[in-house]
Amino acid sequence: MDLITLAEVSGNLSAIGYGLAAIGPGIGVGIVFGKAIESTARQPELGGRIQTLMWIGFGVIEFLALLGIVAGFLFR
């Protein structure tokens, strides 16, 4: 009895995993920039300090995203 193949999965499934994991940093970056804009609108005199903290937060979030890419290559 022959089985009919309806769909065939080929390639590396870790790419799908990283694609799903990239949603988190995307949401995090949106929240960081949104809150920075909101807090600058509330207290314009602290704009420089808020911007500095915003870029530090952005760097940490992007580092975690890049760490996910590296982990995908290391553990496949």
C-alpha cells in the first residue's frame, strides 16, 4: 500500500523557532520607544536623560535578539 505525501517539510526548523522568538524583541523595542516618547512628552526637561536610557534599553533588547540568532546556529 502506497502512502500519499501531502506535504513535505524540508530545511531547518530552527529558522521557524527564531522567527517566532523574534516577535518578543520586536514588541520590546516598540514598548521602549513608545514609553520614551510618552515620558518625554510628560517631562520635556528630562528628554536627554530619557533618550540615553532609551538607547541603552534598545541595545539590551537587540543583544538578546542577536543572541537568539547565535544560539540557533550553535545548537542545530
